[in-house]
Amino acid sequence: MSPPESNPSFRHIRLTAAIAAAIAIGIVAYGVITRAAENSRLKDWTEAHALPTVAVVTPSSAAGSNGLELPGRLEAYSRAPIYARASGYLKSWKYDIGAKVKAGALLAELETPDLDQQLLQGRADLASAQANADLAQTTAARWEKVFKSGAVAKQDVDEKLGDLHAKQALVKSAQANVERLIAMKGFTHLSAPFDGVVTARNTDVGALINAGASTGSAGQELFVVSDTHKLRVYVNVPQNYVPSVAPGAKAELRVPEHPDKTYAATLESSAQSVNAASGTTLMQLSVDNAAGELLPGGYANVRLDLQKGVAVLGVPASALIFDANGVSVATVDAGNRVTVKPVSIARDLGKTIEIGSGIGADDRVIENPPDGIASGAQVRVAGANEPQSSSPRPTKI
């Protein structure tokens, strides 16, 4: 018999075993390589998603080129509060609110019993002083005649003349007092100082009227007469816009009660100073109101024409960062790294904030920066090189 090594069956078994071992080694090697590749892809995916994703916007430069819109306050071109100069009771009033009056028109009449008695007393004092002065004058004239005859001394004559001058001075004082009381009596008639409209009436018949409270206040405001054929418009212009608003600049007004109408206004004057609390300059415009459609004391939206060369950038309000260092915005450079830049606010328009300085027109501003963002941080810009939306699935071996 032949040896076992030469048996064909045994050689077939060995070959089969070798092939099976090779296949097993190949499967294990494939699994190791596949798992390593999956781990590498998983690491890359995790690192990509670990970066915060931000949306960026480009600052808008169109806000300053279309004019400056600001809230304004309408006021009568002339406004006169009417107070009483004499104390008494309101006897009657002639015009109610909304009535048009002419200059000098009688608005109301007062009853002044105390003043009437003072006037009677003043006239009586004047009459007494005048009688004393007349007597002193007669006495002085007689003493002068007696002095010429040498019967009296010069000193006695001088005393009589001095008494005459004192009595004449008392007459002038009493006369001035009577004239003052007569003038006060004239204040019992309250008149309109100019053509206008009665915009307030704060009294009624029988009311006690004081010419001034004992505490030193100005007393009650009885009527208000306003000249409304022309109105003043007051607006507070931010400091950085002041050089761009020239004297005589044109403006457009809109009011809530007439939303479909605009009214032309002209800049008349500026306060030429900056309010330290608000950082604005008060400016006054005038607008024609011959039709009476605009109401004094009302709100108006004022659009001012600006001179050319105003470059103000606008960013969303959500882009602002408020911290201990002040106001800033976060920008993204070409390498997707963050730079936090301090800025100054020129005007707050609600959803949009106009930036006076700190950023350029080509900056990419993060629209809604995440909390704790700092300069040098790496971010991923939304819409640029987006990674896969789902994580890779590792191969099971």
C-alpha cells in the first residue's frame, strides 16, 4: 500500500483547508479595513457638525440714500395760554374749544368785588390826599406873604413849603395806586391776543379765579388760543446726520389720521447743540396748515432729504451683540473665522439697525450669533460646503 501523504483525498483536504484559511483571512482583513474607513468618515462627519453653523448677511447701504425718517411733534406756530391777572369769579365766557377768534375778541369776563372795593378806597385816598395838598398849598402861600412883612422866620416858611411838597407827593402816590387798580380792572376782560383757534377752555361760569396761588404758582390756565394756519414741526436728528441736513432742506410729513396724504415742510432752524442724554439735535420745520387738516400736539412721521455722500450701513437687529465691552457685531472672514467688531449705532429702525461706524460694506455679518462667540472661532457658513444630513452607518462584520 502507498503512504498516506500520497493519498489524493488527503491532498484535497489540505488544499481545501488552505483555501478556507485564505478566505477567512481576507474576510477579516476586509472587515478591519472597512471599519477603519468608516471610523475615519465618522470622525470627519462629527468634526464637521461640531462647528456652529451660522447664516451671514451683507450690510445694506440703501438706508441713508433714501432720506432720513424720524418721528416728529406738531405744535401751533403761536400758542398763548390765557391767565387771569385779577382775582374774582367768572361772570361769562364767549368762546368754546374749536371756535375761531379774531385778535382782541372777548373770551371771558370776570366779576371782581374785592378789586372794586379797593378801587373805591383808592379813589377816596386820592381825594383825601388832594384835599390835604390843597390845604398845605394855601398855608404855604400865606406864610410866604407873612414872611415878606418880617413877622415870621425863614425856617417856618421852609417847613410849610416842605409839608406842601410831601402832601403833593402823597397825591401822586394815591393817583398811581388808583391807576394801578384801574389797570387791574381792565384785566377782568380776557381777550384773544391774535387770530387763532381756542384749543382749550379750563373754566366755567361761577368758578373762583385766582390771579396767582398763594404758593407762588402761576394760577390756572383759563383758555389757550393757538394760531394753526401754520404749524411748527420738531424732530430730533441723530448727531451723525446733522451735517447732512442743510438749512432750508425739504421734508415730507405723514400723519396717522391722513395716511394717504403727504405734506411738504421746510427746515427753518436748528438748536445748534447736541442733547447729551439722547445724542440728537433738535430741529424745527414749518408746514402750511391752511386747510386745518394737521392738529397741533399730534405725531407726524417726518422724512428729511439728506445731502449726498451719506453712507450708513444697515444690519438686522438680531446681529447686535451686547456685552460688557459695549455693542458689537460678529463677522466671518474668507477662512470662516469669526472677528468681533465694536460698532456705533446711528439709528434704530426696529428690525434694522443703522450702523454709524465699525463695519464695511463687504463684511459678512453673522445674522444671529450664538452665545459666547468670540474672535478666532471657526464656524461653518450655512449653504456653503454642507456636510451629509445624516451620519454614516458603520459596516457590521
